[in-house]
Amino acid sequence: MSPRACPDPTCGIARSLDVLGERWALMIVRDAFLGRSRFSEFRASLGVSPDILTARLATLVDCGVLVRQTYRDPGERERDEYVLTDAGRELAPVLAALGRWGADHLPVDSGTRIRYLDSHTGDPVYLTFATAGGASIPASRVTLVRPSA
Amino acid sequence: MSPRACPDPTCGIARSLDVLGERWALMIVRDAFLGRSRFSEFRASLGVSPDILTARLATLVDCGVLVRQTYRDPGERERDEYVLTDAGRELAPVLAALGRWGADHLPVDSGTRIRYLDSHTGDPVYLTFATAGGASIPASRVTLVRPSA
């Protein structure tokens, strides 16, 4: 990762925000969890300008959240797609925490709440604080599902 | 809260990032959890420009994360300070998720990990995914403690 002017490099919150503390970065990560991987899919979903999307995808690849892979549709040239790494999948708690807070404190009438499922069992899971020793599901096992409207 | 161009207003993640998706906003919230409340304290801790700090504090008050109160030191004029609301205290999971991810995936030699404690019992608590019905500690009960260097 390229060096940045992190306001407090000893703090993990500060270091994460230095990479992710911009709404487009985490919206791209959300979309990647929901199965989007192509530039055109992120662009259509988010309505972000191509320049900003290009820059944010590069940062997310640079810091190990996404990995760039190539694909080729029949009759088309080779293109890049962007897939979550293991480190990227471990951002599920960040999305769950933001989603819960937004649902509770910035409610809208038409809100659709993304659900979090244990990919091993299919059971719904919830982000919570707990004391050590309780049963917990590793973040890497959690998948996001958006209810259809 | 003033209307904004939220990229996906039906999604709680998007609505939260619309307010909080900028590193200074969540760094101010972190500092507020660590006991800072005065403009001069945020400024000294974060090294952010006065203009940006003024704007971010106004947004955080506007969206109900901080409340503005007045105080007066002996012989000084009245000044504002900024204190977490109940909604602000419920951002503890967002900070815990970001801090954990940064500690795991953006490690530094000199990192100090903020600890999360149950304010009722003093026990350390951890953010985790769990199935419904498990023992959990409400976010509003969680306090942040920064180990001294």
C-alpha cells in the first residue's frame, strides 16, 4: 500500500479509515459482497463517475481488499473484474455495523435491510458485542443477501 | 438532517456512509468515545484543519451523533463542546469493526489496540457475528479505552 498521511498510524481505526474512509470505497465493497465484479456493474449500481470508480478500485486492489482478474465474454476483448480477497471478505462486520446503524438512526420508509447469513449453515447471523468464550461465527463465513424489492 | 445525494437511499449502509463516510467524521467519533469533547482537543489529537473540523462537527450535530453543549472555564468566555448522543454511542460497533480490520490487515509495529469494555461489568467485549438468541451486550453499554503508550 502506498504511504499516506494517516492522522494516527498507531490506531487500527485510523489506518482502516485511511484506506476505506470514503463512501465510494465501502459502497464498492458492499457491491462486491452482493456479487458485482465488473466496472460496468459498479458504475450502473452506484452512479459514480468513471474517474472516481477507477481510482477507488485501484486503491482497493492496492490495499488488498479486491483482486483484479481478467475475463473475456464471447466475441469481446479481455476485461478486468474485481473480486473480494479474504481480507476483503473480513470487512463484513464493518458493513453490518454501518447497515445496522443506518437502519436504526437514519430510517427511510422504503428501506431494504441487507441480511447476513452463515454460508456454512444458511442461518441468519447478527453482529453483536459479546464476552470472550461465546459461540461466534467467523466473519469470513458471512455472506450478504439483499432482499428483492 | 439536510438532504444529500445518497447513492442508494434504500440501503442502510449507503445512508450511514452518506453521513459518516469520510475519515474525519469517524475519527472525531472515536475521539469523542475516548473522552475528548472540545474543539481544541479534537484539533490537537487529529491535526485536522479548523475549517474541516468545524464542518464535520456541524454535520455530526446535524445528524444526531453529537450534541453541542456550552461550558465556561474560569475567566474565559462561553464555548461549545461536543458530546456523543445515544445514537452516537451506538457507533461503537462501527469503530470496533474498523479497528479490528485495521489491526489484522494493516498492521504496524507500534500499534495500540483500543479495548472495548462492558461499562456495567468492566469485562472486555468483542464484536462478533452470532446466531440469534446468544448472549449479547448492547452497543450502548460499550466503552472504549485506549491503552497508555
